[in-house]
Amino acid sequence: MTTFKDDNPQSNLSVRLLMDETTERPTVSFSYSNWISNIKKSTREAYEAKPFSHWILLFFSGAAMLIAFPASSLLSRLYFSNGGKSKWIISWVAVAGWPITCLILLPTYIFQKIKPTPLNTKLVLSYVVLGFLSAADNLMYAYAYAYLPASTSSLLASSSLAFSALFGYLIVKNPLNASVINSIVVITGAMAIIALDSSSDRYSYISNSQYFAGFFWDIMGSALHGLIFALSELLFVKLLGRRSFHVALEQQVMVSLTAFAFTTIGMVVSNDFQGMSHEAKSFKGGESLYTQVLVWSAVTFQLGVLGATAVLFLASTVMAGVLNAVRVPITSVAAVILMHDPMSGFKILSLVLTFWGFSSYIYGSSSSNSSTQASSSSS
């Protein structure tokens, strides 16, 4: 029997490739149950990696962000809607609650026997600069609360995330991938939609010039807030150089204290301390309500900052971004229900785009963190 042998190497290679494709091609399928089980497994592993007290503290810290920040925004708007006039008073109240952080910081020195971080010239100068910028930032936001609905000012303030990403890239050299750039573009578009809808969003007693002044100062305050966030991260990494919760609290106390000092000087120069008694008498709801609004504004704002600081330390920047994204619709919906803010279709569209921008930022940050951890583990 005669057999024929094909000596053509190209033909033999084609036959082998065809056999490999037909016999060794893996089947690619997606199992929803496997996906759910993987999520459950990773969640259980993350839960078991930390003590129960860690999750309790993280829960209360997140709740402080989601409750205190919206409450502070609504109280600031309530101050102006009930007859308050001074922007300096609202900016002063925002940092007047700095002793609350001291009450939390002092027990760490006493019970854990930790010494305060020693001060030097660079550290003091950093605290002074950040305190001055924080005072200016609070004053800009006060103008926004004076002329804009609380829901609108909250949506505009969410642009601080885009500025944080931009300044973080320029100053701290944080990664800036396509998803983060997409979030910046989307949030910018959401702000433009609000500007186009000024006719249905403006209070009847607010002029066009006042509305756009509030719009401008809200965006400027958000930009400055992003710069402060990047500079604070640079301070914590370069000068303080250690990841410790009491160091983060020290930074917050010192920055709030210097901001309080600068704002107090502004209050004295503008004679607003003397005008508080007259303003309280003419306040809609009386002097008692006036005092409660200012006191609770100070408490809620400081608790919100404390919660954000704790979330950043206990979890990550991404988790803080998630909670920051959630509090925007909470503030907007609460303002519509409690303060009867106008809610047009354009504002709803802007809210959706803002949430989309936050989601894109969170995804981009998660991808950057995952790639960084993978490269460090491989090396």
C-alpha cells in the first residue's frame, strides 16, 4: 500500500493550527452565580480583615458625611432665606466648630500616650496658607448660598471633584486616566446646563446679576476647594509623612483654627459681631431660631468634615468619593422637599450627569489603584 506524505511545511502548519482551533479553543461564558459568589467572597474577606470596631466607626463616619453636610448646606440657605445678610457670619460659623475636633483629638494623646506632632517653620507656614485659603473658600460658598437655591449650589459645588482631580494631577502627580477625564467633561457639562436654566431656577427676589454672582463664586469656591484638597494631600504626604488618624485630626484642627482666626478678623473689620444682635431681632422666626441656625451650622459642618477625614483614613479616597456623590442628590431632594426649591427638567438632567461624572471618577480611581497595586506586587 502506497502512502503519500505531504512535505510542504506550510500545509502542515495550517493543518496543525486548524486542529488546535477545533480541539483546544476555550469556551468563554459568563456565570451570574459565579459573579455573585465572587463578590460575596471578596466582601467577606474584606470584612474579616478588619475588626468589627473598624466597620462600626466607618459606618458612623459615612453617616456623618451623608447627614451633616446636607444639613449644613440647608441651614446656610435657611439663614439667608429668613433674613440673614452677612456672608462673613456664615463663613465664620463654618470654622467656629473647630473645638469639636479638639475634643476628639485630646483623648488620643491621653489614653494612647501619643505626643503631638512637633511644629516647624514649613509646617506652620503650610497651616497658615491652608487656613487662609479655607477662609476664602468658605466666604465664596457663602455668596453662593446667599443667591442660589440650596439644590443648585450643591450641584455646582460637586464640580470640586473635577478640580480635585485636575489639581491632584498637577500638584501631587496623581494619575489622570480616560475615566477621570470623562468625569471632568461630564460634570462641566452639567454645570453648563444649570447656567442655561437660570430663568426657572432663580428666586423672584434675586436679580440676574446676583444669581450669576452666586454661580460664579460657587464655581470659584469649588476650584479653590479642589486646590485645598490637593495641597492638603501634599502636606500629609511630604511634610507629615505618615498615615495616622491623629495626624489627620491635627491637620484639621490647625487649618480650621487658622481659618477661624482669618474669618474673625473679617468679622471685626466688617463690624458683623456688632450687627449680629440687630440681625437676630429681625430674623424670621425670632432670636431663638437665629441662634439655633448658627450653632447647628457650626456643629454640622464640623461633623461632616470629621466624617470625611475618618472615611479617608479608614477606607480610601474612592469611598469618600462615593459618599460625596450620594450626598449631592440627598441635598438636592431635601432642599426641594423642605425648602421648596425649584426642580426643573434641566436640573434633573444636571443631577443625572453629575452622578454619572462621579461614577466615572470612582471607576477611574479604582482602576488606577488596582493597576498600581498590581505593579507593586509584581515587582
